[in-house]
Amino acid sequence: MAIDHISQVMGRIAEIRSRLGLPEPGGRFAEILDAKLGSTPAGPPPPVFAPLSSSLVALGPAPRGVMTASELTQYLAAEGIRERNGRLGGEGILVEVSGGWVGQPLLLPPAAEAWEQMRAAAAADGIDLRVTDAYRSWESQNRAYQAYLSGEKRANVLPPGRSEHGVGLAVDVTNGQIIGRSSPEWQWLDRNAWRFGWYPISNETWHWEFRGLGA
């Protein structure tokens, strides 16, 4: 791997982190959502995205600042992120993102940038994407895993050290309950999430993972 290319990727991460922060109360997200719901005049129409089942050709401009799959792979390796699964808290790596149902969700910077852009695009379509779980520490993942083993938790839970939650690259989306294929949130994500580098897994309709553009 070329050193100068790694430096380029790390430079992009620094730029993303410098631009990214918790949105101001009543900021751009609320403005977009209010406009869509009719409380204020709507601005310019959002870009139109091709459905996931189509040829995947974008009908609008590509998101700015969202990392590609190749760049993400290099960043994860250069930072040793996967080796620290569940141990990233307190190291200044994770950043806060908007949309927490309860508490303040944290994601890795590339995923955070993509999440904020995707959430704003969804708001422009009247969809409020919210999160119950984002980054999980080793301890919180282990608690969930033990609950799964005991039968208290029916959804499949991976052991600590193996979940994308532990590296800040996954979110569990909610609207107050588990979202299924009939929910507006899932349907919007199914059509549009790939445009922002987010993808589903086969057995959990609420769980989405950031893998980078073009994954």
C-alpha cells in the first residue's frame, strides 16, 4: 500500500472530522423536514436516486465527502480499527451523530459523514431516520450477546469483537419500533442507502452497515 495514498486517505478523515459535529438544535435537518411536511416552503427538489434493483446509475449528483469502499479499507487498516473492535471509546476516534432515539449515537468518522448526508436526504423525502444502536463497546456487545444466548433477546447477536457495531460502522434504525420491509424507513433505505455507502444484511431489516461507495 503506497504511503502517500494512505496519507491522502487520512487527510480526508481529518477533513471529515473537522467538518462534522452535532447539528445545532433546529438546524438544517429540522429545516428540511419541516419544509417537506409543509410548515415552510420547500427548497430545491432533492436529487432523484435510482432504485437498488436497477442498474445503480445515479440520477442526481453523487454525495460529497463520502468515502469509497477502497478508501475505507485502507483507512481501517492504517488505523488498526478492526483489531480494536469494541475498544474505540475514549480514544477520540468516534464522533457524535444526530438521530439518536435515546442517548447520543457514535460512529467512525467516514460512517458519520455518510449517515448525516443520508439522513438529510431522507428528511427531504419526509423520512426521519432514527437510531437505537450505533457504536457498541465490548462490554455492551457482550451483554447483548449473553442476552441472546439466554433467550432473552431473539434477534441474532454476534459475540464481542465480531460485530460492525464494535467498529462504529453500523446502525440499527428505528421509528419507535423494529422497522420491517413495509415501513417507510426501510423502503427509502432500500432504494437509496447504497448511494451513501450503506447496505443491509439479509436477516435484520433494521441493521445497516457502512461499507463505502461502490462496495
